Amino acid sequence: MISIKNVQKVYPSKQGQVLAVDDVNLEINAGEIFGVIGYSGAGKSTLIRMLNGLEIPSSGSVVVANNEVSHIRGKNLRKARQDISMIFQHFNLLWSRTVRENIAFPLEIAGVAKEERLKRVDELIKLVGLEGREDAYPSQLSGGQKQRVGIARALANNPKVLLCDEATSALDPQTTDSILELLVDINERLGLTIVLITHEMHVIRKICHRVAVMESGKVVEIGPVLEVFKNPQEPITKRFVQQVTEPEETKETIEHLLEKFPAGQVVQLTFVGDTTGQPLITELIRKYDITVNILQGKISHTQNGSYGTLFVHLEGAESEIASAIEFIGTQQVGVEVIANG
Ligand code: ADP
């Protein structure tokens, strides 16, 4: 589906030239979810932008869905682009248009008749799970909903390839997971080829079939995700793999701790938004008279609030614990009972 051969991209700069992409060769198969990971400045955006003609390579060739996109322009590029769609970190929605109008926009440009357009938009709204939000404006949507609009709009013209440029980097962990699940669903249902760039290894692990690791414009390692995780070769790949091994270690510790606390229930709480672990736990103790031991966890604070995961061990009367779990649920934090009795 995609063939990148000996591609180089040099940008002019005041300090001389920047070699943003340095002799990259990649073959991406139809139906594949292919991830490109690298730190900031590695050349990921430049590479993905060359796939839809937003950047022109300085040398080499880029073929997407049988179209050589590297040097075509004008009408021919517009035609080739019908097969290639893109979603973005900051969604790039039209703020003065509703959800329905945003999704219909590429269909309008393609000259699709009104009746067919409305039908197609309804299908897309269902596909991405935005029923009931058709007439909302982007400012009235959550980040996850905005990205769903972005995805629906990108799929409007039935592309063969979907490019995702850090598509979940502006989202909290829970919303990231739901968007990634949607991408997998789309890949499986429509057979769409997906190329995503990210600096987050958990994104790669969650959905990609293969991954390429980029450093200083070069692809330094490439392989099936499971193999790369099991046996990373390059120092940079090892660092990325370490990013996501922490939860495994936490789980092991949890299992160990469970032996120490065999009674009661262990609950995993996932916090997103403006709540933090502490007030909720204080409230649980006050309201239900149960003992709450925090076994493990991490809460991150950002400008927009706090998020993170806590494993807590609840000890007390069974019915009180059940009410407490229900209470946590109504606080709209993710809650999963991971051990019982
Ligand atoms: P990434 O997406 O991995 O962060 P980029 O492709 O954005 O990497 O950038 C790769 C390199 O190219 C960086 O050194 C960046 O500063 C440089 N670069 C990117 N775009 C331009 C541009 N339009 N002009 C000059 N230099 C650029």
C-alpha cells in the first residue's frame, strides 16, 4: 500500500541545512497498522507529511495506493489524496461548523449530492459513536468527541490510508484508549491501512502490528511490535520499551501485596479530570466506614486536572464495600475490581 524508497528531506535553515529525513526505506502493507515512534525532532512529522504530499521529498520516491505522491502537484495530487486522509493532534476542526457539517465538508468539496451526503454523514456518525451530538459545535465537545469528528471526517471519502499525526497526544489516558480502540475497529471493519506517528510507546503496544523507530531522521529499528518489545536492539528502542514496562512491574507488586492482604477487595481506580485520589479516599472512609489501603499507584497533575491509577485494597463489611464501589462509579472515575476475597 505504501512504498517509501531512499527518501531524504532537507530543509533550508539559517544555520545551514537540516536533514530531517535521512535515507528512509519502508514498505507498509495493505490493512496494516504501522507505527512510527521517535522523540521530538526525529523526523516523524516530516515523514508522514510526505505521504500525502504536504511535504515534497528532496530525493527518493513515495508511492501510496499506486500513486507516486512525491512529486505530483495540482489536480493529480488532489486525485491521489482521495485515497489518503489524516487526523491531527489538535483535531483541526472547523469551529464555526457543527459536527454534521464538519463531517460533510470533504463530501461537499468532492461534489457529493446533498441526499447522499446526509446518508453518508449519518453512517459515519454511527461508526464513530457520535449519535446525539450531530448539531453540537466543536467547542461543546470533549477532546475525545472532537477526535471522533476528526476520524469521521477523515473517513468520509472512503480513503485507503489513514495517517494519524500524534492523534491521541492531547487526550487523557482513558480517552486515548477509547480512540485507539475505535482505530482498531475501523482497521478491522474497513480494512483501512493506518500509519501513526507518536512518541508514546503504549500507543504502539496497544494497536500497532509493526513499528519503526526513528532517530535523527533515520529508521534505526523496525519489526513486529511483539518482537521489538521482547528483544529491542537499539538503545533508543530499549528506552521506549522501558516507558511501558512499569505497569507490568506494578502488577507484579500488586500480586505480591495481595498475598499480604487476602481479605476484602482490591480495586483499581483510574482518575481523570479534576479529581485527585486523596479526597475520594477520605470520603470513602468517612461515608462507608471501611479501611482503604493504597497499595500502589501514581497520580499526575496537569493544568487541566489530575489523572492516574491507584490500586486500593478495601476492607470492611461486604455490603459496605459494594456500596463504596458503586459510589466510586458515580464519581465517574474508572473502577475495576481486580481481586475478590
Ligand atoms: P518530529 O515529528 O519527529 O518531531 P519533525 O519532522 O517535525 O520531527 O522535524 C525533524 C527536523 O526537521 C527537526 O530538526 C525540525 O526542527 C526540522 N524541521 C521540521 N520542519 C521544518 C521546516 N519547515 N523548516 C525547517 N526545519 C524543519
